[in-house]
Amino acid sequence: MGAMFRSEEMSMVQLLIQPEAAYQSVAELGELGIAQFRDLNTDINMFQRKYTSEIRRCEEMERKIGYIRREIVKDSVAIPDMPEVIPRTPNSREIIDLEAQLEKTENEIVELSENNNALLQNFMELTELKHVLEKTQVFFSDKSNVQNLEATGGEAANDGKPLGFVAGVISRERIIGFERMLWRVSRGNIFLRQATLEESLVDPKTGDSVHKIVFVAFFQGEQLKARVKKVCAGYHASLYPCPNEYNEREEMLRGVRTRIEDLKMVLGQTQDQRQRVLLNVAKEVPNWEIIVKKVKAIYHTLNMFNVDVSKKCLFGEAWVPTAGLQDVKTALVNGSAAVGSAVPSFLNIIATDEDPPTYNKTNKFTRGFQNLIESYGIATYREANPALYTIITFPFLFAIMFGDLGHGLILFLLGMWMVLWEKTLDKNKEEIWQLFFGGRYIILLMGIFSMYTGFVYNDVFSKGMNIFGSAWSVNYNTSTVMTNKELQLNPTTDYSETVYWYGLDPLWMLATNKIIFLNSFKMKLSIIFGVVHMIFGVCMSLVNHNHFNRRVNILLEFIPQMMFLVLLFAYMCFMMFFKWIMYSAVTDEDHLKPGCAPSVLIMFINMMLFKNQEPLDTCKEFMFEGQDTLQVIFIVLGLICIPWLLLAKPFYIMFKRKGKSTEHGSEVAHQSSSSNHHDDEPMSEIFIHQAIHTIEYILSTISHTASYLRLWALSLAHAQLSEVLYNMVFTIGLRNDSYVGAIMIWLVFWPWSVLTIGILVGMEGLSAFLHTLRLHWVEFMSKFYEGLGYAFKPFSFKAILEEEEAD
């Protein structure tokens, strides 16, 4: 409990480490993860620090590992997940060996990649040449080339001279522009034939599939030939030699096919060799990444150390939990022993005026609740931690709004699923899922508490349960019951005066005035729990005053705050309980019967306004004798608390400053003031601050009490929405008594269950969660929680690796 009640006590320590032992000592501290180092070289550029060259070596190793990982992923080779057992930090010799191994592996993969790309490029060129030779066969067998050329507007060959031609392959996307450009540069004196390749080719540079077209351009003259080649170069068309004679083309085609088969075999062998290399490397990549990250983090931390004038010692400063000082000393001893250093390292505790960081020890159960508190603000050093109490109050207030045994069971099963399979589910590192998964224990407790309040409300998917038998009885005869749509039960004769064993009597779930009864019950319940919650928050301020030795604040702040809250609002809660106990339908005294029960709200308003209300005949205005006098006393005392809060503390500080010396007066002012430290402020600022604090507390006490009515509003809305969904959807299957009704029930169950989970559990659950969060942040924590601290971020390999994995 001590670990959660308030943050750990911290100490500022100075580390004196020999340079040869610095690396290993910091590595030991990184394994512990309990030291937050301070940067002692803030005035030195990062590129001018001692270990910058080592950091660059680590970045070069990271680059090589990144290249190796990309090549492995490119070949679809599986890379193992991060090992559960993190490899130890290597020494200096092992780092050099790792560098050499990475250099060798990178060079080998680069060589294999270059060879493979060259072979693929050659294979693609031979494949294109094969298609050119195959597709152009029909072009050269066509005897109408001259006529086609003339048809385009060009001039036919003269004197029987043959046409020249260029054959090649071009991307399908460029063929339209390519054809138009040829027509323009030749003024229609080029005849273009083309054929689409049925199969796509693989680009060796990008690995993407590309669709290409074989073309042959016929022309006359060397001048046109030069123009055609320039256009082909501009459109990135690949040109290939193509003989004029049929026999030469056939012989060339056979040779190309033979070379392609040989190349396929070489490509297969090269790919097998590449696969073997990548498979062997893939097993080591996660360990390499962890080792390099750890080494780089060590050198970054060493750059925060200062070097003495003689350069024989490194000085470092760090915040360390006081309870872990011995562990730090042991880590320094182990670091020196690992390198065989004869000079030991030293640890000195130093005094500082700097505020220590806040460090709350958590486990996987308490981490979620601590995150809720720290989302509002990090606790001031050593102040009371609300997370301990939030473990109970948060799911309980949620359950008041979400109370349904069935819906609570769904939440419970969801939370239990995430808890039981947490190791498997934690591997999903998506940000939204991790946010949801981190609150799995919150969801589990919300489900348990919602089942409890659902049992109290006697509500299961909007239906009641008659487990212990109702205390009400129907004394009408059968004909009266069958002929009347509504009958009223008299509590004097129809009620057995036996309280239902647990929760609400099931007969209320059938009553037509159920909403009126639940409205009154849940409204009073929300006010009672709200006032208790706020009183507890004010009591927590007493814990802080006592711990920080500000005991004068108990008299100047805590007592008037508590009196104002108790004398007014706790008294209102007392009247609710008194009304429930004293007024009954079976009493013989007329002024104690239900008809004479006064409205607590009206009575409280009259109390605040000093008004009287004429009671009904046989009734009394007040619940007990002397209540009017007691209420006047409470009002007067409550009003006295306002100037008490407003003036007592500033006047106390002013008198102490006047009566003592400046040094001693500052010390007293520091002890008596709040943790916002007003000891150096002028008195005018203190008066203004106290006035703001007083106005805020008085007004917030009223507004926060009203704010807890959201418990009543959401609970009522959730119950009514559940009932409407049941009556409008599920009852469709219950209207037919035949076998058709069973089919209808099966059919309507699915939309009803989807709407229940999606709206009532999902959306309503999120709404209740947010309202509960607001009640804790604003109504509860504002009474005592400052949240002006900063988080303890130790140098920890585990934290660094988890953060990298999340990114």
C-alpha cells in the first residue's frame, strides 16, 4: 500500500566513475532502470561531446541492420519477434566483432542483390527480344507494307529499294503518345505495327509487374531512322536487333530461347543462395537491433556526464529512489569488476533545491488506474496518490450509472478475456488497441461492479428477477384483477413489512409508477454518494497537510472546508436517511405517515432562504423537534466558514512576517502556505490568491454536488433505453405462441444482441466512463490534488525497447 499511497522518496546522487568502467557501469544501471540522469553538458553542442563518434558508429550499424531487414522483408522471409529474454549488453570487443559481422553480411547481401538484379535485367531483355522475334514474324510476312505506307500519306520506296525498320518494346501506357510523336516527326512517312504481350513482365528495379507492347516502325531513309531512334529514346522504348531474313530470325530465336533457359537455372541458384543467407541472418536481426539500441542509449547517457580537468574521472548526477540506492552501488561495483578496474566508483548523495520527480511503483493491475490520474496531471512530489482509491471508487461510480446485471456480465467477460489472454493480445501494437488493452483491469472491475449494482437495481437486460419472493401481495379477487387494467396496492394492508432480502423488490419492476419511484431513489442515491466522495476528497487534503508539515492549514483551511460541506450537504443527506426511517405507512401517528413526509429538496431550499412553509393538516413542518433551530445554527456556522477561509490564512502569514525576522518569517510562511509557495509573494498576491481559492471552493461545493446528479440521470437513461430496446425488438418474437414464435425469437435475437452490445454496452459504456472520469478529475481530485509534478523517467533498457516496439 505504501507504494501506491504516495510517490517514492527520491535522492539526488553524484556518480564518480573511471572512464574505462563508465560503459559497463551505465549498462548495469540501464538493466536496473532506476536512475534518471541529468544532463551536465547543456552548454556543449551535441556534436562536440565526448562519445559522439561512438554514437555515429551505432547509427551506422543501425543503417546496416535496417538495410538487412528491408532485404529480408522484400524476400518475404519471416523475422522472429523480439525475444522474451533480452540479450545482455556486449562489451567493447563484442561491439567491434558485431560491426565486422554486420559489414560482412551487408556486403554479401549487396553483392547477391546486385548479381540478382543484373541477371533479372538480362532475363527481361532476353524475354523482350524473344517476344520481338516472335511477334514481328507476321509483320515481315505482310506484303502490303508499301501500300499501307502510301495510305498514311507518305511516299512509297523508289527504285525497288527496301524499307528500313526499327523493332522494340515499349510500355503500354506510352504507346499512344509514342505513335502520335512518330507520325508528327515523319509527317506521316512511318508505318507502325504493334502487338500486345499477353503476359506481364517484372521490372528488376522495382519488382512491379509491367505490361508492354512489341512494335515495328517501317520507314525510308537514314534521316528518318535517326529521328525514330531519338523518339524511342525519349519514350524509354527498348530497341532490339531483328534480322531481315526469316532463317536468320529463326536461328536467333532458338539461341535466345536457349540462353533464357540457362539464365533461369542460374537465377534459381542465385535466389536459393540469397534465401539461405537471409534465413540465417533473419534469426539474428532482432538480437542485433536490441544490442545496437542498448549500446547507443549507453553512449547517449554517457554524453550527459561531465569530465574532470584531468580527464581521469567522469561525473554524473541522477535522481534515484532512496530505496534503490544500494542497488545502484552494487551496479557500480559490478561495472568496475567487469572491466577489472582497480579504482572503485563512488556514489554521493547531494542536497538540491530542485523538485524531485514523481515515481509511483505500479504493476499491470494498477498501471491502468495510475494512467487515469496522470492523464489529468503528474502528482506533486510525495503528495497523496488518488490512484489507490480510484481502484474502488472509479468502477463503483461507473456501475451506479451502468447498473445492469446482463450488461455488466458482458463487460466482465470482455475484461476477463483480455486478462486471461493478455500475453497473446499484447503483441498487437496498434495505438488504439493498446489504449483499450491497457485498461483491461478497469473494464474487468467495471463489469464486476455493474453486476453488483444491477443486482441491487434488480435489472437484467431491463427485466426483473424474483429470487427471494416479493414482500407485496395482491389481495384482490380474480374477477377484479382480470377486469381492471391497473390496481393500486395499499402498503398498509398489502405490504408484509418485510424488507426484500437484497436490492429492489421485483414488484416495482411491474408497477406503472416505477419510473417515479426509481427517479426519487436514484436521485437521492447520487447525492449521498456524491457528498461522501467529496468529503473523502477533503479528508485527503488533511493527509497532505500533515505530511508536508503544514499543520496550521488544518485549522485555517481543512476545518472550515469540512464544516461548510458537512453542516450543509451532509446534513441534507442525513435528512434523506431520516425521512426513509421515520415515515411509514403502518404507523399510528398521522404526522409520520407518507402523506406528511416533506420534500427534502424544498426543506433544504427553505433552510438556505430562512423561509417557512405551512404544512398540511395533521402534518408537521419539520421532521423532529428543534430542527428549525438546528438548521439556523448550521447556516450561521456555514456562513462563518466563508470569512474564515477567506481571511484567516492571509492574516496569519502577515502577522508572522511582521513578528519575526525576514529569514525566519520566510520559513514560517513557507510552512504555513500551500504548496504553491507564497512565501516570496507580496501580501496583496496572497490575499487575491486566497480569495480566488475561497470563491472556487464555496461555489464548487454547490456545483459539484449538483454535478453528481449525472449518476441519477445516466442510470435512469440507461435503464429506459434498455427497456425500450427490449420492448421494440425482442418482444416481436414473443407475440406468437406457435412454433413460428420460436423462429421469430431466433431471428430477432441477433439484431437485439447487436444493438445491445453496440449501443447499450459500447456507446452507453463509453458515456458512463467519461462521466465517471470527470467526477474524479473535477469533483474529487480538485479537493486535494495539485498535479504539478513531473514524471520519473529512468534510464531503462526495457522502457527504451518497449517504446521502440510501440513506434
